[in-house]
Amino acid sequence: MASVGPGDTLYLTVYGQPELAAQVTIDVQGRIVVPFLGEMAVGGEAPSAIAKRIADGLRQRGYLNDPQVAIEVIRVRSRMASILGNVSKPGRYPIEGSLTLLELVAQAGGLKDGADDVAVVLRKDLQAQGGQQRLERTIGNRYLPSRPIEDLELQAGDVVYVPQAKVFYIYGEVTRAGAYPMEPELNIMRALSLAGGLTQRASERRISVSRPDPQTGEQRKRRVNLDDPVAPGDVIYVDERFF
């Protein structure tokens, strides 16, 4: 672990001196209390550096001639990343050593059904507008099979958000029925193209869309034209033509 901070819990041992063993938690000022040495500021230091300082202190004060000190980090609370949204176990997770975006998603139980393929990472950046940097990474390929999976090493304080997928659905007389990701300014003609086009039995004049009413949430079905826009959650159905 590169460094420790407030909230982290350390276990201190001195070889051959069990009475000096201690479990200590770093306080909000970054300090711990060490047996025989008292209060010591350790926030921002590596465990190995803390162990050396304690060994030097025990030797300089005449307690031990050649103390062998070891520091183990047994709980990490200072370096955390959060994950919210459409994962099984949202929450805060410790960064022990290093932690990547995909590892965090796995620790959070994986993606829920209906989760978007793209995660948003919000990162503190004082030079960015609003003091925050927004990063997007592809973490799944359910809706975006042609895009490669992208990982990212997380930093302390990162907040990951996995949104609900913005998709539409298309069924009936198309080559590849199913769910497809939304695109800017998507219309019915483009939606049909994404689904591989119409079958030989399809009728361009018998295309309908089911869309929830914004007031009641009830599904409303209506006929549409090829240049009509598509909204997230739309269910497009292409009927057979009359022979």
C-alpha cells in the first residue's frame, strides 16, 4: 500500500516483544498512539516508513537495541471508491494497493439486468470545470458488441455510476429483433437499419410504436412513419404486409 490515512487500521508488531503489539486506528488528524512512544503523525506515509520511524524511536530512547518493527494494514478506510446505480451491491469499497473499474464492478456483484454498457467515473480535478472530471468507459457489450471493453485504474474518491441502459426494442418482421442502444437523433428508418432491415414479408406501412404515457405510465400504441423519432424505451413492431 502506497500510503495510509485517517480511518485506516494498522497492526504494529515488534519481533520478540509481544507486549509492544498494538492495533491502532489513524484519527482524523492522521495520528496514532504507539506504545512507549506516544502520539505520532503518520497520515500520508507508507507502512514501511512508519515502521522505520517507530524502530528509530524505540532505539533512540533506549528501549531496544535493534528493534524489528512490522506494520500491517488490516483495514482501509482512507482510500475508497464508490459505485452507484445498476450494480448488485452499490456502496463504498477500499482501494487496497490498486483497484480498477472492472474489479470494482465485480466486487459490487456485477451489473444488473438493464444496466448500461457504459459507466461514468466522476473524479476530483481542481483544474476541470466544476472541480470534477467526467470519464466514460465501456464495461459491457450487451448493447455495444462492436466496442471494446475499457478498464481504468481508480483513484481515491472516485465515484462510479452505472446508469440504466437507454435502449429501444424492435420486434416483428425485421432481420435481428431485440434491444438496441439509443443514438442521437434516431428515427424509425435508422432503427430498422440497426435491426438488419425488413424481411420480405414486412410492410413499411404497418410499423407501430408502443410508448409509455408520461402522465399515467400506460403503454400507448400508434402507427409511425419512417422519419418519426425514436425515444428510449420505445417498442417498435413491424407487422406483415397483406398479400
